Amino acid sequence: MPRAARPIGVGLALAALATVVWSGSFVTSRALHDSVPPIQHAFWRWIIAIVAVAPFAARQTWRQRALLRRHFRFLLLASLLGITVYNTLVNQAAMTTTAGNMGMIMAASPVLMAVYERVGGTRLGARRVTGMLIACTGVLILVSGGSLSMDFAVGDLWVIAGAISFGSYSALLKRKPAEIGGLPFLFAAFVLGALMLLPVFVASYVIQGGFEPTVGTVSPLLYVGVVSSAVAFFAWNKAISIIGAARAGVIYYLQPVCVALLSFAVLGEAMGWLQVMCMGLILGGVVLGSAGRAR
């Protein structure tokens, strides 16, 4: 493999890893929708993530504390969009929509990532734009059920808001100061995101009460806290630093395919010929778009 192609391959692999892992978090959100309140689900996810990352990141974060204070406004905005708001909206959506729908609608966020990059002066190239449009077509057909009418549930609207939040977070990562290390940035974002969630967590606990800690509730929380948060966010952030938000966003189109397969296998959600056909469109678009050259 040419030397220049190796970092791109690593970036694509990291983006794919994060996408596959996050697909599982949509399934866990749906699985916990009737046992763990959405705000408490989000809060404990980040507490677990903080504990998981702390042994590797705490010392580096302390060393870079002056640098983090200097870029506090950037950290605060990134934490608000990617940590506090995005996952809370997805958990809220799981109350009234399926995991498959969540994965499909979230796949619209790469469009926003590409728009942000284009506004920033990046020429995306005809091949990548074509791949993105093909993948987006597959997503739209899946969401609409093959009809021209878009019949959204309340949960679908929550996911649309989540997609906007995640797309904005991903585009913002391109502006992360290079001198801030990946682990200190991640650890600081988790801490700030959890702190911003704390007031609404307390309100949720007082009004709705807590949840029973059983294997069925703790195991999914450990998955989203350790794997979907600590591992996947680090991989995604690193991927964007290598290949940019637009190209990583093309890989993100794989998410509805992964979510549909997982929700079919784990939750028993229906999957017919339409889903299979649209998965082919999405996969084809991803292959075409991820190979395009940035200019």
C-alpha cells in the first residue's frame, strides 16, 4: 500500500469501528426504554465512561490543564453537542420509536458534516458527493418505507434533533486545537458533559425515581459507558483528525445497516426485502464515497 494511503485506511477503519459500536448503543437504548429513564441512562453512561477513561487520561489531562482552560469555550460547546445533548435525545427517542428507525435517521447527519466542510472551503469531489447521494437515497427510502410520504413518530423527531447535534459536533472536531491530546480532550468532554447533565439527572431522579440495578440494566449501561463511549468516541475523534468529517460521515452511513441487523437479531424487529435493497444502496454509496479524493 502506498505510504500516503495508509493513514487514510487507518482513518476509515477507525470510523467504521465507531459506527459499528454505536449501532449497538441504539439497540441498548431501545432495550432499556421501559426500565431506565432516558436522562438517567445518559448520565450513568458518562459516569461509567469517565471511570473507564480516567486511568489512561487523568494524568495527561492534569498536565494539559492550562491548555484546556485556554480553550474552555471550545470544550464546552463540543461537550454540549456531542455528550450532553446528542445521546440524551437518542435515549428520549427510544421511548417512542424503533432502534431501526433511530439508526436510519441518524444516518442523515453525514449530510450536515459534508455541508460544514464545504462551507469551510473543502472541495468534496464528484465521486464522494455521488456516493453520499446514493447512500442518502437508501436511507430516505428506508425511513419512508418506500413511499413518498414521510410519516414521522415523535421519537423520529427527537432523533432528527440528535442527528443535527451529532453532525455539528463532528464538524466542530476539525477545529480542535492540535496541541490538545486525544485522551485529555475526551476525558474533559466526558466530565463537562456529565456536569451539564447533573441538574436534569437530579430532577429526573426526584420526579421519576431510580431504576433497579439488575443484570438486564447494568450490562447495557456498561456497554454504552465503556465500549460506545470510551472506545467509540476516541476512535471517531481520531478518524476525523485523519480523514475529515465528510469522509468519516460517508462511513457513518453504514450505521442503519448495522442497526437493522442488530435490532433484527436481538430485538426481533422486522426486516424485509425493502430493507435489504436499501442496505445494498447504502453499502454501494459508502464504498464509492469513501474512495473519493479530498481536494
